[in-house]
Amino acid sequence: MKIFRFFRKIIIIFIAISLFFVCLFRFIDPPGTMLMLEQKMGNFDKKQQRTWRDFNDISDNIKIAVIAAEDQNFANHFGFDLRAIEQAITHNENNQTIRGASTITQQVAKNLFLWPSRSFVRKAFEFWFTLWIELFWSKQRTLEIYLNSVEWGEGIFGIQAASHHYFHTSANNLTLDEACLLAAILPNPRNLSPVNPNENIRNKANWIKKQIQNLDKNTYLKEINDD
């Protein structure tokens, strides 16, 4: 019985702490992410670039580009895209390459709260945090934190740092072409470059641009803003 009570306390504490931070970051900008902390612990002297930009100070081009590239049903799902998961399972069963199906919300949950590894345990925690993020945050807030937290290169976190590093501009001045190139490197940002793109990256950037046309940028982003 003592063991049972001990684990019950641990579960209650975990629930309370996780809900506290999810609610806190609904209003307070996160100072960093677990990925940033993990990299810093591995090399304390390693320089990290990150400057927070509010949602309205970020170009609509990069907002719609990452949605087109990463999660086209972002405005409509409740944290999980079941159709994308089904397509990924089918693809992975029939191909040597692995396709993921994580939504933007899931990526925020992973980057902000969890350790960067692949395991069923981490996926379970990711599921937990994704549900609460969808419940307490607006879509606009989720996208804002995603754009300010995602890694865009070795030690480069957030869209302001990426814009400055690669294109010597601010996040609110990104062109559509620049935004599509930045979105195209997200699967492997440490080994790919938007300023020296290989053929695959150029092709993906062009594909993203076509997807943006299909999504209707203004209508899609208005739906997120009204959430």
C-alpha cells in the first residue's frame, strides 16, 4: 500500500506541474525549450541564438509556409492528424524511408517539454502535453510558440534568429521564397541550408509554394487568428 500511495503522489505531482506550465506558457513566453537545455548541458560553452518575436511581428509568409510544409490541417485538428498518421503508416510499411506524422502541436509539446528521443514513453508524454496544449492554448498561440522555438540550424532557435542568420533580415520581412526555403529544411535543419539549397530542398520549397496557393493564405491565417 505504501508503494501505491507513493506512485499516486508522483502521478498527482506530475499532473499538477505539467498543467501549471501549460497554463503558464499560455500567457508567459517560454524562456527556452528542453532541446535547448539538452544541447547546453552537452556543451555549456555552445552559443545559441534566439530572440522572441510576437505573433504580429512575424511575417505571414513563414506562418503559412510551415503550416503547408508540416501540418496542413493545423487549423482544424485537435492536436492529432489521424489521416496523416494513417498515410505515414502506409508509407513506412512500403518504403525504406520513414515519414513522420507529427502535427505542429505535437512538435511544440516535444520541443518545449520533452527530451529529444524516439520511444513509446516519450510519445505517451507527448500525447499528454498535446491534449492540454490544444485545450488551453489558441491555435495562434501554438503557432507563435512553435515559430519561436523550432530549431533552424546548429544553435539557431526561432524564426527571428533564423531570418537574421540566413537572410540578414527580420522575421517580419521574410519574403515568400525565403519562407518556403526555411520551411523546406525543417526535417533536418542541422545538415541543410536555405541559402545553399540542394535540388531536393529547391524542389520541396517549390512544392510548399504550390501548397500555399491551395490553402489560400489569407483565409487560412484569418481562421487561426479568430480561434
